[in-house]
Amino acid sequence: MSVPEMIGFGMLSKIVVASLKVGADEAEKSYVDIATMAKVSVNNISLNSKFLTSIGINEGTRGHMKLTALGKQYAQSLDWGKLDEANKTLREILRDKPLAKKITGYVEMHQPVDRDELVGQIALFSGVPKEPRFETGIRGFVDMLVTCGLLEEESDAKIVAGKMRGEKSELEEPVKSESIDRRWGQSMLPAVTLQEEGQLTFPVTINLDISNDVDIAKLKAILETIKDVFRKS
């Protein structure tokens, strides 16, 4: 289970965007090319390429990197400043990775967790010594998990499980409604279901959004009809 080394989340993001800018979305590019574009040392690229590969952002042969499809999507969103899209892609990238699952599971079981305690646990999970080079990288990984919503950091710096962990991929089916003739305004009335003849199913909510050109006479007729329905129920 690889973790970043020597650098934090901000520098990792810079390396990912630099990879895109030198064309690593299309073909493998050397660490030197990426380091030059990112204005970081080649050593920083070399130390962290294994981590970026382990989470599925890049691939490539020794001394070279190439962005995966999701890595390219993430890099483009970052480069264009579309941070919501970037975080959604990062969440997709990390969600099922073994180390990320182990970390989020630990936090969910022990929350709230102190950040320093979590850093120590991640070092144990990944089998690295508690040295500054790894501590910096692990803190960057925690920032990554918080930024994408798999973890959350509270005001007292305690870490808890993120609300985005179990997000649904699809929206719930919208409530069905019945429209009034558009010529009468922009009113939308929910369909009324009768359990038995003359009985309304409650609760019933009626929302009226009336435009300036509404036909008041016809609208009054509709409201009178609704009132009659309630009187009979």
C-alpha cells in the first residue's frame, strides 16, 4: 500500500496537471519533462509515481508516466478550475482502493479521530516508518481524502467519515406531477390518488407559480374545483 513521500496534496495535484500539459494523456512522458513543467525536482516525481500508479491516476514504464483515462479526466478538471468535477472524479478513483477503504473503515469505527493519530495508523497500514518524509506524504493523503469527501475534518481538527462515502450514483425517482394547461399559467399540481371513491390520500401539497399573463377566471375555476374535491372527501 503505497503512500506519497516528501510532498503534500497540493504538489501531487501540480504534478498531475503538469503531466497533462506535457502530453502524458496521449503518450508516456519522462519524469524530467513533467518535473520541468511542474517546477519540482525529478526526485519528487520518482518518489511519488508508485503512489499515483497505485491509486489509478497514472501508469507507465520506469522513468516515465502516462495518465489513465480517469487520471486524464481528473487532471483536466483541475486544469480548468472545475473543482467539483475534479473532486467527484478523485472520489471515484479512490473509493475502492485498498488503503483508502482501510482508512475510511478505521475512521468510521473510531470517529472522531485525531489527525495525528490517523497519520500514525496510516503509517502502520502501509508499513512505512514514522519519518518526516512519509509523515508529510501521509498528511497529504489525508488532505486528499478530505477534499474528495471520503473523510471530513471538523472544526476541532478531528476526522470523521465523509457523508459522500455512500452517495447514490443515481438520483431518486422524482415525484410525478400533473400539469395544468400552460395557457392558464405555470401552475403544477401533484396527482391526487384516491384510496376509495371520495377519499383523498394525505398529505396533499399544491404549489402555484402564477405568471403575469395568467387567466384569472380560469384559475379561479380550478381552485373552486379543488375546494369541491376537499369538501367531498
